[in-house]
Amino acid sequence: MDNEKERQEAIYAGERALDSLTAAQNELRKARNWGFYDLLGGGFFSSLIKHSKIDNARSCIERAKYDLQVFNRELRDVSCDLNVDIGELLTFFDLMDSFFADLLVQSRIADASRRIEDAIYKVRDILRRLNAGY
């Protein structure tokens, strides 16, 4: 019975982590879309909106990091270990408003998005195993 409770707690923590990762992925997608518009000459306002979306993504990523740590602790309780490190996903230095700076930001958004996608895949896989009774 105790093991079942621990498994349910791990599932709940995993679902929260998955929600946080998905929210971060959505914000990165929005930032990427505004970044494309910015690259095409969108101007000051598109750059402002892009940076707002990047800030939103940063907040979501911080939440996801916390939720992944909680998930990892819960998995240890059921003798399972999650090895997902989303690390420093967002460190943007879009200080100049130039085409090349915008390209660099787009590249970093794409990299962060790939890393989050990998984390989402791993969390889903572990949740699938937990729901199956591992």
C-alpha cells in the first residue's frame, strides 16, 4: 500500500513537471514566431514582444526546473531515478538590434526548445512506466 502511495505521488509530480515543460515549450514557440517576424524587419514592437515571450519562457523554465526536482525526489521514493537536466536553457544576449543578433537569439530559442522537447519525452516515458506499474 505504501509503495502505491509513493507511485501515485511520483505520477502527480511527473504530471506537474510535464505541464511546466509544455508551458515553457509553448512560450518558446511564441518567442520563436515573434523572432521570425523580427528578423523580417518587424521593428521595435516585435522585438519588445519577442523579449516578453522570452521572459515568459524563462519563468516557465524555472518552474519546470523546480517541478523536475520534485519529480526526481518522488521517483527516488519508488526506486526509480529520472535523469533530466534542462540546465541553463535560456541565456539571451540580444543587446544589439541587428539581424545577426536576432539570428543568435533564434538559434538559442531553437536549442532551448530541443532540450525541453527531450525532457518532455523522458518525463512522458517515465510516466508511462509508472502508470503501467513499472
